[in-house]
Amino acid sequence: MFTGLVEEVGRIQTISKSGEAMVLGIEGSVVLGDLKIGDSVSVNGVCLTAIQIGVKDFKVDVMPETFRSSNLRELKSGSRVNLERAMAANGRFGGHIVQGHVDGTGTIRRVTSDQNAVVFEVAPSNQALFKYILLKGSITIDGISLTVAQRTGDTFAVSIIPHTLSETALQAKREGDTVNIECDILGKYVEQLLNYRGSAATEGAEKAPISLDYLAKHGFA
């Protein structure tokens, strides 16, 4: 689990591809402090596993599912990426619950200034994600814990303070670039629980949407 508070901006050193599988070599410093083989590291918001650790870099595997569902497939040698180690049990929870399980990608439609802030307007590639995107709710963009500032028909916006912009790879993003999106896990769990029907021990149990008829049938209305 992560918090969405980026620890440092790393740089891609090497990319080894085999079809839709990749091994990334990433230069870093802060995250290497106590990193061990097998540890989880958030790379642009994607939870990956350290498979090799050097003095100034580490390597991670990227499987085809991750390749297809994130912007890691667009990385090049020299690309900057947001890095965060998994949260320690005694750590301070400064962001929100971030799993590193990307729900999809989005395209930056517009970047504008709002006095001391920079506003990024993003169009999700999958509009179904909007059911989890709540105004003033939490969202993760490229591994950064942010707050939804605006919602329109097919876009949402986040407002970035100068410190966040200067300390993350978001400073290099421009209109037309792709970002990873992870919606707040709480909304996804609530949806699953409300729509779940039948015994939890029954494999292949049915799911049904919540309705007045459903609530009445089960004694809630």
C-alpha cells in the first residue's frame, strides 16, 4: 500500500522489451535507502516489484497486463517517473489509500494557471471511471495523491500547488500526454459490497444492482 506522496523523481535508464513484457532499469536515490529485492515500489502510480538492486538504480518487471493498462508502455530512456516505496506500518498517512493498481489512463486535455496553482484537466480513456470520481474526493494521477477540483461531462481537473509540481514528474507533462489514473479504493469496495448478492462462500454468486424492490425483498424498505 502507498500514500500517493511521491518520494522522488527517478529516471529510466534502460528498457528491455519482449512483446508486451518489459524490464525497466530505474535510477534513484531516496527509494534505494532500504529497498530490498521483492519490495514493492510505485512507479508512476503502478505497484511493481524490485527484482535487482544496484548502487544507484534498481530493476522491475512489467507484465503484459500492466503494459496494456498503464502509461509505462510509453516510457523511453531518460523519461522521468514518480517513485514511492510501500508505506511503513509506523509511517505518517499524509495522502490517501493508494494500492498502485491503476484503473486506466487519461489524456491531459488542458493545462492552465490559477494564481499560484496549475490546473490539469484530464479525460479518462474509460468514461466508466467517472462513477468513482467524486468532486472533492481523492484520486491518484501518476502515483500522486490529489483532490478532484472540477468535473465536467467527460473530464475532471486537479489543482496542483507549486511544491507538488516541482517535486514530481508532473512538471514535464503537457497537453496530449497520458497519465495513470487510480480511483479511490473506498468507492470500489462500497460498490462491490452493495451489489453483491448471495453467500460469500458460494462460488459464482450472482450480483444484482441495488433497487427499491431489492431493498424491500431483503427487509430494508
